[in-house]
Amino acid sequence: MKALLVTLDSKFIHANLAVRYLKKFCEDRDYGNYEIEIKEFTINQKQEYILSEIFSARADLICFSTYVWNVEYIKELAYIIKEAKNNIKILCGGPEVSFEIEKFMKNAPFVDYVIFGEGELTFRGFLNEYTKKHPEFDSVNGLAFRDCKNNDKIIINQQREPISNLDIINYPYEKNENFEDKIIYYESSRGCPFSCSFCMSSIDKKMRTFSMDRVKRDLSILLNTKARQIKFVDRTFNADYKRSMEIIDFITEHNKNNMTIHFEITADIINDEFLSYVTKLPVNMFQFEIGVQSLNELTLYEINRHMDIEKLFRVVEEIINGKNIHVHLDLIAGLPYEDYNSFKKSFDGIHKLHGEKIQLGFLKVLKGTKIYGDTEKHGIKYRNISPYEVISTKYISAEELLKLKNIEELIDKYYNEKYFEKTLEYILKNLYSKSAFEFYEDFSLYWQQNDLYRMSYSRKKLYKILFDYIKSNNKLTEEFISCLRYDYVFNNQFEELPDFLNKESENKYKSIKKSLANDQEFLDTYFKNTVPGSKIVNEFRIITIENNAVLFIYFDKNNIFNRCRTYIINDFLKEKI
């Protein structure tokens, strides 16, 4: 006999936290010969493969971890499983089934049980009953079930109180679990002190924390893995700034693999002590995701986001100017009182901060949130299946939101990856000085007119598209071409310059590269601690940029603060040529 915990992640690199918590929380219980197994998939895998893997586990109970991004896929799987093998019981848990439970179970008659709210204690209590000969499910708080003695009537038990002592929850991951190149999700707290009307986290207002000893114990394990990133899922990591500083100190001291650590923080509650502290942290180790959402004060008031905008700007600017922390800034389109022009102003305001990423999202009307009950008030139309994304509101039309969708794609392609920094700087300074949004708006129209949205493109092709766009507007200048050439070489170590960027601007230096690689003066100046004869020819390039010979030396391609170093070497080359 076996319970199979199943999750469908959005990407392969993610590692689901919830199912691991459930399994670990039940390991110290005696269920006789009853097993608990985890199978983790992605929403991009074929249905046939997932089903075959589930059936091969030979479980009598399938437990799905449901979220807004996977619930529709899970319902399809659950239906097929039940049709194929009616004796298998189906349980669903997670935020997507924790509200309007009766409605969900009526629309999904193949689901036998639902765990709502915080799941660990409920799942353990459920298994205690499930593995009995005569289970009494009505004793399990946080559980909904079909009463087989009463024509499968849906019974919804009492809500379970949140766990006050989080340390009773076991460390979720296996001792030797392979996290190579994956994102590890981790939480040091649950709940959120804020009440943003669009956010599920606002429902759990009781802030609870794992003990510091427990957090340090967990991190000492996770920091020794080969994961790509540890992503803290704490909704407001800096709610207690002293505590957050202690955690960051521990990470800084023990992060020997230089793993990236991601936090969600609230910027306008940061005090001067914390601000001074974070600007001195190691370069390229930490990411801060800062939810701004809007700069429209009426919008902020309506969504219960009481934010000091002036302080937010001051804090974010100082963090960004420190050039050590990756800053991701979030905006949400489709919020109450935010029309197209208002959103444009919000975008331009955020863009001026020059964060590493601008994450443009779209309102999702989630069950249980305040905004779910305010849809009629604001004329919010949204998709009737997950992810319940906004279609239109009183303030912004469907056509305008679709325009923003297209703009979002270009922001991801051209701004967020930092492959076009110098070129964008030129464009926004010389061609669109009044509004960054207007550039992306016009560029998006060009993409539409030339049918460019229909397929994906290599980075090399994206440079050509931008070149052609500027050319089509008769704005092509030598300065623009130099900026684009600079970005191309800066971010593409092994890609040959294309003709439209003047291939000859590099070819003329190729004959002296080998001699420079063996020149002690060159090595002493630009490659310290390197001996002559070392294979460094591919570690640097020389290009003409605005009549200057520019040396590009490549370091860590994944480090946006130190991807490449550049030097003007006119005088040095005069002596060598």
C-alpha cells in the first residue's frame, strides 16, 4: 500500500517544497507497511509519460499538490486515473483548492479528498485515519471528503489553526538529494504582516518563524549542494530586519559555492541600518525582489498597499548604486484605478531606477483574496480557468492589456538579460528621452507590423532586429552602431561580429592577438599572475569602438556585474604595432 505525492512544477529546475514537507512530516509515524513516495514532474511533460509513471508506482492513494499554474493539468490527470482505476483514491491540496472547496469537488467528482489550508498536520491526521480499517475522517480538521455512507455528500471539516511552532516541521529535503543546477525553495517564516488585496499571502496575517538554530542548520546543508539558487519564499523576508541580517550573515559566511540567494523584500520599511548593511554585502551573491506593483496612489490605497513612494525610490536607488545586489522590480498590470496611461507612468518611474530586472506581471484574480470579491466593483473580467488572469477592467481594455503583453516580451528580451545595456542607454537618451515606455511601445508595434512575435529568436538575431528597427526610423548613426557593436562583443565572447556591425572593426586586430597573448607587458597590465604562453587568446577581443581600440576581457558570463571588463588601449597598441 502506498501514498504517492505528485507535483507538477512550472520548470524542471524547480524543486517543490510542499510535497517534501508532507513526506518528511509523516516519516516518524507508524503506518504499518504503508509507504509514502514522491514523484515530481513539470507541466511541460507529456501526459502519457506522467500517467505511466504514476501507474507504475502502484499506489492506492494519489495526492496532488495544486497551484494556479498546474491545477487544470492535474484535473485532467486525476480524471483519467479515476476512469482507468476507480479503486485509486485522489487527494488534492494546496492554495488552488483551499477556497470554494464544495464547488471544486462538485466540478471534480473524481477527487475524493481535499486538504485546505496549512497541510502538514492535516495530512498526518488524514493518513492516521486512512490507514485504519474504519476511518473517521470527520475528526480531521482541515479536511474535506465525500461521505460514502451518505450518498458521497461533501463534508467540509473545521479549519485547522496554523502551526505556531514551525520547528515541529521536519527538514524537507533528502540527505543526499541532487540539486545540481536547480532552484531550491526554502522558507524561514510563514505569513505576511501586510494585506495586499491581490495576494494569497495576505490571508495568513499571523507571522510565524522557524527558530534561528533551525534555519542555520538547514542552510548549512543547502549551501553545500550544487544548486543554482536558494529562493526564500518568505513573503516579506525583511519584516524583522535584525533577524534577516543574522540569516544573511550566516549565508555570507558559509556560502562557499557562491550560490545565488533570492529574497522577497519590502523596500519602504527598510531603515538606515539595514540599508547601510546590504550595500556592503558580497557582489553577485544576493537578489532582492521588490514588489512595487504601481506608483498610482489611488491604486495603492485600493489594494491596501500603503507605501511611502519617496522612501521606496531613495532606498532602491541606494541599493542599486551599491552595484552588489541584483534588484528585481515588480509591476502588475490590471489593478484597480490603473489605466493604460497610469501604467505607463508607473513603468517609466520604475524604469528610471535601473534595476537589473523589471518583472511585468498581470493581475490574477485568486480565490480567497479581497480583490476576488471586488471584481464587480472594478469591472474586472478574468479568465475562468487558471491562472485566472485579468482580461479587462473598468480602467483598461482587453486590447490595451494585450499591448502590454507584447511589451512585456520585449522587456524580457532586451532589458532583463542585460545584453543591450549600452544600446538601450543610447536609445533612451537620444531618441526616447521623455519615456522609456514609449520606446518599448513603438518597438512592439514594429514587431507586430513585421510579424516577429510568431517565433523565438537567437540572441544574435535580436541584435539584428533592433538594428533594423532603428534603420527603419532613419535614426541610424555611427554612435548607435558603436553602442550595439559594444554590447554584441561584451556579451558574446565567441560570436563573430556580423557584417551589419562592421566585421572589419575586429578583423584588423586578429593578427596581433597571439603576440599579445605572449607579451609579458600585456599580461602584467591586463592579466595579472598569468605566464606567457598561457591559452588566453580566446579570453579577450579587440574591437574599434568610436575610433578607439577597446580591449574586452571575459570573466564570469553569469555575473552581470562582472561579465566582461573593457579598456581603451590606443596608446598600448601604438607601442606594439
